[in-house]
Amino acid sequence: MDKASQHSLAFVQGERVDLCKAVLLEWVTQLQLTQISATQAVNQMLHAFSAIEMQTLESSGAACHIDAIQKDRMYQGFQYQDRLNQMLDLVVRDIHRLYAVLNTEDADATSLRATDWLERLQNEFVMAEQHGLAPASNTARDSEAGNDVTFF
Amino acid sequence: MAQTILVIDDSASLRQVVGMTLRNAGYEVIEAGDGRQALDKLDGRKFAMAVCDVNMPVMNGIEFVKAAKQLPNYKFMPILMLTTESQESMKEQGRAAGAKAWMVKPFSPSALLNAVTKFCAV
């Protein structure tokens, strides 16, 4: 490859890196906005549910009775926002890490190997959903929710 | 007089869900957003037990358990770890630190109350 071709290739690669850096930061922003919006929505639902529960406790009648099983399911549903936040936090941290590597001229060669990168990332997974083993759905809820208690 | 439980989690919504579950069952609940805040609450008041998350900023749950076990007034306070972490190695760290139970989120309120009752028998 002649010098002109090398120069042209380096220029194109530099443009791609710049593109990645700009897009990665926007992805982080969008992910964080999504988390904030979803968390606010869940908190509002929790406050509303708490108020309904108070009314239920204060009224002795069955007019606003909440079925215990349905209540359990709602409580479990509320917890998925926290689960989702943990999953997205990890992705955001990884995007920042990638951005830092793209910004570093002399990045350690090992940090640029995709297999090493993904292995490190996967080692930080703590939930079945992160391994694609079970979606955050009824399957996960039924298999994990509350049944997995270990006493020491 | 109601027994008091210390609930430690960096997620406000999780603290609210755990708090609602325990308060509806007649317990008093004091909340903390991380291990450091929780240690500040251990100021002499009596807690029947603590329900503690693992992954938190500032001071994580394992560090909190270790620190609480160093305090004469709280070294026997039962601590239930309530976390998304289900790996055996993490459970072992919790056990070694001094936790009494390990429960995986998302929890069922009835199962949490069953576990709490084991430590808060009247």
C-alpha cells in the first residue's frame, strides 16, 4: 500500500472513530433519560398504590379490597424498574469505558480485543436476563421471586 | 410496641416497596440509601434486624455487614441481604461477613415477611 493509500485509510478510520465517539455519548444520554423517565413513572405509581393501600386499611369494607395475590404481583412488578436500572447502568459504564479507549492513542492492546472486552463485561452480569437466559417476565418472576432465600 | 427494621437500598423505589411491605405488617421502618448512611443510623436505637442491598454506592452491603459486626450494640443484629445477586460466590461473601440470610430480588412480599418473621419473633 502506498503512502497516499495509507493516509487515506487512516483518515477514514479516524472519521469512523470520531463518529463512534459522538454516537456513543448520545446513546449514553438517551439511556440515562430513559432510566430517569421510567423511574419517575414507577415512583408515581408507587405513591398512588401506597395511597390506595392506605384507603384500603382505613376503610373496613370490601369496596376497595385488593386481592393479596394481585398485590404481591404489583409489588414484584415495581421491582423490575430497579432491575432494569442496574442492567442499563452497566451498559452506560461500558459505553464510557469504550469511549475512553477510543479517546486514548496508546490504549493497551489487550483492551482492544473484543473477546477480552466481552468476557470482562459478561463477568459483571449478575442477573439471568443479562445472560439472555430468562426475560424479565413471568418466567423470571416465577423462578426467582421470593423463593430463593438462603439462611446461613 | 412495633419492632423497628433498618432498610438499606440505594433505589428509592425498592426502599418504598420494602417499606410498604414491612409497615403494612406492623413493623416500623427506618431507611438508608447506602451502607454509610445505615451506619449513621446505628446510633444506639434498637433495630430488630436490617434488610440490606449488596450493590450500592459509597459503601456496599457486604462492607456494611462487616462494619456493623464491629459495633458492640449491633454485632448480633440479624441482617438479611436482599439483592439481585444470586451467584454462590457472592452469597459466600455475605455469609462470611456475618449476614444471616440471602434473598434474591424481585422478592415476593409474603416470602420477605416469612423470612423477616424468623428474625423478629415477638
